[in-house]
Amino acid sequence: MSPRRIGVLAGHELRMLRGDVFALVILLVMPLIVMSLVKPMFGLALRQQGAPAGNGAAGAVPGEALMFGMFVVMFGGFAFYRDHQWFVWERLRTTRLTPAELVVGKSLPILAMSAGQLAVLFALSVPLFGLRVAPGDVPALLAAVAATAAMITSIAVALAAVCRSVQQFSSIGNLVSLAVAGAGGGLVPTSLLPGWAQAVAPATPAYWAIKAFREIFLGRVGWTGVWLPVAVLAGIAAVLTALAVLRFDAAETKVSWS
């Protein structure tokens, strides 16, 4: 694969995503508003679990960051269908870009958007909500952010590889995103979910991402408590990426918006 060709495609995609003001509102403004509303609830739930008295930011911030971060699946995945609508895909196929380079070039901006969204929300939550991050936990936090962003990116690419039309992608993508984030503790703490949902929660990638972030923000763990969630997220990302590569067909025509 050519890093130069991938870089040119990825740079173009980043410029397209950067100009989407609606995405900025959904990914950054809305979660900050919801965090301010649900912080007391998460604080109460954490205290019931034996956590030290706090303001609830350690639960609310990662939960809502993941909840709205799953929308990156939609914003990123739409790029595949947009190119078919604008008749750009066929032009890309006439270039020296290989199918693998097309997938990587499309995926890197999604990865950057996801990691950037999480990093910005966490940084803003320090002054806004009193979120605490110990300096020694920063490397573990960066690893958790990278693994979470990779997981979200893999979901977007896998769905884009499987879904032939943008309507299919939108319907399945929204359902998967909401189900994964909701069951994983994005809407409410997992301890407040029904029994059956608590049992299902560990099967969702959002559960492991939220668990890693929450434990870091509570100051409970360093690398020893983060390696398992990070490994689970990385494994999910690897499996979904492999499936996407096997299923992806550059010659397949995607049905976009009419």
C-alpha cells in the first residue's frame, strides 16, 4: 500500500468532515448538555457502588461521550455512499488506489474524528464538570481512547461494506449504535438497567469502553485495570475490520440518496 495515496485520500475526507457543522453540534455540543443533566444520577449510582463521594462526572462523561460518539459511525460511513451519489467512486477506481488503500483512506478520517471527539469532550469536562484525570493515568487514557476509536471505526466500515444502500446503512447503523451504547451504559448506569440488560451489557463494546474510562476517572486503576477493556476493544476492532476487508467489493455500486 502507498502511504502517499492513502494520505491524499484521507486528507480529502478530513476536509469534507471538517466542514460539517451539524456533526460538530451532535458530537460535541449535545453530549455536553446531556452530561450536565445526568451527572447527579451517575453520581448517585457511583456512590451506591461504593465509589467515593464525587460529582458524578466519572460516570456521566464517559457514558455520554460514548453515547454520542457512536454517531461517528453514521457520519463516517456516509462517506462511502456520498462518493457514489456524486459519481466520485468510479473516478477513484480509475486511479492507482487499490481496494485496500480505498478502505484505509476512508477509515483514517473516521478514526481521527472519533478519537478527536473523545479527547475534546474529556478535556472540556475537566473545567466544566470537575472531571479528574491523574497525570499518571494519561497513558492508559490515551490507550483507551485509541482502542475505542478503532472499535467505532471498524463498526462504520463493516456496515458500509455489508449494506448496499444508504437507507440500509442508516437504519442498521442507528439501531446498532443506540443498542450498543444504551446496553453498555451510555444512557444510564448499568447498575440501573433491568437484570437482563445487565447480563447482556458485557457483550457490547461500549460497556468495555465506558468501564475503562470510568475506572481511570475514578482513579482506581492504571494499566493493570485497563489492559483487559483495551484488549477487548482492540479485538472487536480487528475482527470487524477483517470481516469488512473480506466483504468489501470496490466494484459494487452503492445506492445513495435519490
